[in-house]
Amino acid sequence: MPASVIRFALLACFCVAGQAAFAQARAPQAAERSLDAIRSLRVDGDGDSVPDRVGDAVTVAGRVTVGSGLLRSNLNEVYIQDGTAGVRLALPQDGDRVLTGDSVRVSGTVGFRDGMLEIVDPQVRSIPGPTRTVEPTHLDWVENPRGGEGPDIEGHEGELVLVEGRVLQMDDQQGGRFMLILSGTDLVQIYAYTLRPSPVTFGAIQVGDYVRVRGVAAQYDTAPPYTGSYVVYPLVDGDIKKAGLSPTEYRYGVIGAMGLLLLAILWASLLRRQVRRRSEALHASEVRYGHLFNAAADPVVVLDVERGGEVVEANRSAQRAFGIDVNGDRADGRPVRLSELADEDEASAHLAEADQKGAASGVMELSRPDGSRVPYEIVTRRLREGRTFVSVARNVTERRAYEHGLLTAISAAEGAREQAEEAARLKTSILANMSHEIRTPLTAILGFADILREEVPEDLYEYADTIRTGGQRLLDTLNDILDFARLDAERAGIVPEPIDVAALVRDSVSLLAPLAQQKGIGLHLQSSSAAVPAVHSASSLSRVVTNLVGNAIKFTERGEVRVTLHVAPEFFAIRVQDTGVGISEEFLPELFEAFKQESDGHGRDFEGTGLGLAITKRLTDLMGGDIRVWSRKGEGTLFEVALPMQAPIDNAPDEPGPIPQIPAPPALGPPAVSPSVPAFGVPA
């Protein structure tokens, strides 16, 4: 074998071996760099209460403490922890399920929601190996910023922990059941969702029991510094157990037992225990009321009257509203008094009343940091024996605006009512005067015109007839105006009575037959029944028929007017069809409005007030019916009135009987010699 070939083979083997060794040396370093300790994700170097690594892409590994759907069936929320800390995984709802006890490797983006660290859109990969239950961490007590002490939940969020405390409250709320315990001086909420694979009912736990709870430490706090609302989620019903006495109570029990041996020490021990218990209860009460104090939406301040009404404590709402700190001081450290926020005289009088009576209330304008003055309703009560008071201030700007608007509206309504009453009185007076002062002379004129017609020579008949016609026209106009005014004022009551509709229509049409004969046009009546018994106002129905037939005759120069009556089980319909001038399509929407005529002014083709159809429409509504019209210019018009067999008893036009829809008629034209027009689908 040539030496060059041997050298090339040796060189290739050396290169392959070198690359493998280099890759093997780099593998642990790459794996080590790719994993982050969960504790490192919580570092907050800039002090803004939000971890610095929010938004970073990271990879962590750990054991699953809470699997998918364990806390809430409809939420794919998982918790894992390693040897340093715990974290929440926000998995997609349709993502793969993760089981409790599995070892996993997670890649995703660091997020921060409701005060909790989480990994958003994680990619979860199970690490082969047996499942193992994570042992809970028994939390140490630490001092809190308020001066008390309680379990270190802030340092163990996302981990499986044990917490102990006295049960203060248990209740159901929408979505779950909660228990409030006092652990040290901290309030911790134990919460179990309703939607979960196994219910958590708190068993036989009662208010006052001392309990030990195993669960995931978390919080729900939407505002910095994210240290206000701590919660522990138990996994199963057995995670909440009675723990007998608290460690403090055990300690006092031992002291009490030893005190039995020494009577001299017993008394002192009992006194000391009582004092401490009262101190703890008082401190717990202060903590509870401190939460309520700061959670109030209205500004609340504590005033010391001994110092001239100085603000010694302010809740968060008061701090924001008046630009002060929790101790009631300005930014420069200067204390604030009530007299500086409000008018000095009003503030002094308010405090004097509260000091004398123990309570006071009133509305004062208080200064805001921007210099504006806002009205507040202030209620002040004595806090305890002495001269310390608590004041609650409620912004009443909107209420003042509402009251002002209400007073303005009441004043305007009163003025409108007085104007309406005055108008009604004036209208009544005008109607009475018109009825007496105009109708009475017109009656005399018509009477004397008839006498003149009989007494004067034949060549003067024309003048007497002109007086008679003009007077009758004026009287008809006056009657239309008075009738419309009475209907408009709702003084024309509809009094239903048993009537024969067929006979009434026949009588009404026959009264107008001479007028049709005088114009040389035909007037025909056709009815589907010889008798139509109904309960209606005879005068109102007669007025409707007279108006419609009279209008048809007035606007028809040649041809005929045909009136048909159709009867159905629950209603009847009256149709009046003519071959007159017709109505334009543009004027149809205004047809039933008062004083409206298609031809106006001195050059109009037909005389009249324009009130006949308006009165007809009002009467039809009062009788619980419906009126419709079809017309074509130059071909004729068809009016149709449909009425129930029984008129409304209370004359309520807005509650008509059940009237079916009227079908549109065929194209209008000269009626046939023997028409058979269907009414609402009922054959004539």
C-alpha cells in the first residue's frame, strides 16, 4: 500500500475523533446554558415590582405539582417547581394535558399576570422517569411591611406549601367557595373552584377552627406592589384539616400546666395569656379593618380635633384625591388640616358639631391637588373615647348636577303645564263663543233664507238659494271645526250600543242620494248580509259613512259611487269606491291630516275645510278599527274601513280588536256592473 494513502487514512481518523471529542465537551455546556433556575426568573433589579425577565424566552425544568384541570376543569393551568421556586404555566385550552408528578422540560416566554410569574405559550416535554409527588413546603413566618408577621407566601408563589391559621369566614361565591383564615397577622384566602374534577367542600370545618391547608401558593393582585391579596388553592378535599390548637395555644397550654404546680405563677401566667390574646385579637381586628379602610372607594381620613382637625391617617382614595400620604402629610412633610382643604368657617363649625354631638354631616367643597374645588358630602363620627374622629367624604358632583337638572325639568314641566291649562281654557272659551256667537246667527240666516225662498218673486229665487247655500256651507264648516276640536280634546266619548250595521249604512247612504242625483252620478249599495248586528256608536259610525260617501260624491263628476258592506265572524268592512278625480301618490301620506287638501288656495277645484277625513280617521281609531285607501289620479279612489263587531268598552284607540290585514285591491278603474269585491278574503 502506498505511504500517501496510509497517511491520508490516519489523518481522516484523527479528524473524526477530534470532532466527536469536541462535540462531547460542548454538550454539557450547551445543556447547562439552556436551562434557567425558576428562582432566577423572579429577580426584580429595578424595583418596579415586575420581574426584569418578563418577555424573555427561557427553558426551565421541574416537577409538576398541579396538573391540567386539577384546580379548574375548564382552564388548562399547570404549576411546576424545581429546587429553587415554582411557576405557573399558561397552557392553551386545547393543549396537551400535563399530569401531576411528571418531570417536564418547558420552553416559553416569561409573563407576569395578577402579581404572579408565569410562562406563556409554553412548549412542554415530559422527561422519562417515574412520577413522584412533591412534598409541600412548610412556610416560615416573616415580618410584613405593616409591622406584623405571617407566612412567607410572597417568597413561595407557585409552590406547593402548608399554611396554618384560624378560620374567620367561609362562604360561597360565584364560581367557587372560599375560606378566610388569619395566619399570624395576615389574612390568607383558601379558594376552591366549583368546576373541578373532585369537589372541595371544606368538610366539617367551621368558623373558629384552627386548620392546616396544603395547596399551591398564589395571589390575585392587579396593582403594584402586588403584595395585597394572597390565596392558597387546595388540590383535594383532604388538603384542609383541623390542626387542633395553634402553636401559640400549645405554648400557653404548657405554661398553664406548669402554673398548676406553682399557684403564685398561675395567676401571673393567666393574666399574661389574657393580655396577649386580647392583643392578638385587637391586632387581627386592626388588620381586618385596615384592609377595609384601604379598600374603600370613597376618601376616608382620621382627624385629631386636639390638633385642630389635623389629618393623622388617610386611605388610598383620600391620598389620591387630596395629594397627601398615608399619615396625612403633604409631599414636603407638612401636616394637613381639614380647614386647609375646605372653607375654614365651615370646617370649624363641622368639627365643633362632631365634638359636641359625637357625629356631624354636611356638604363642603374640598380642594384637590390641581387647585379645583369639588363638592363632597362629609360624614364624621367619633372613632373612640376622646377627640379622634373618622370622616368619610363622598363626591357629590354628579348628584348635584342631577338635582339641578331635575329641578330645571320640574320647573319647565310646571311652566308647560300652566301653559297647557291656559291654552285649554282659551280653547274652551273659543269653542263656546263659536258655538253660541256664530251658530246661532247662522241658524237664523238659514231660516230666513227658506222664508225668502217662499215669499220673493220667482226671478229672485237665485239670490235666496245663494244665501241658503252659503249659510249651510258656513254652518258645515263650523260643525267640522267644532267636532274636530272636541275629538282632539278627547271630549267626544264613544258610547257603544247594539245596532244593525246594514240598516245604519243603508240610512246614511240614502240621505246622500239626492246629492248624487243632483250631480247626475250613480250611487249603489251592496251588502253581503241583510242584517249585521254589532255593538258600536251609531252616531260615530254614521258620521264615518257620511263623510266617506259625501267625499266620493263631491269629487266624482261622472260615473258612479259604489258602497259595499262585507261581513266576517269577528269584524265587518265598509268599502266606498268612486270614479272621481283620484288622489296623487305624493299626497296620500298627508291625506288624514287636519286642514290638508290636495288643492289649496283661492284657485282650488273643490271647496271644504280639509277636516272630514281627519275626523273620520279619529272616529275609526276610537272605535278600534282601521282605515286604508287606494287611489290613482284620474281613475278613482277606494276607501276601506274595517271595524270589530264589538267596539272597545273603554274607548282606548291604542287597543283595537284583532283586525286582519287588508289585501291590496286590483288596479283601480271603472267598477263592473255587478261587482263582487272580496273583503279580507271573505267573498261578497
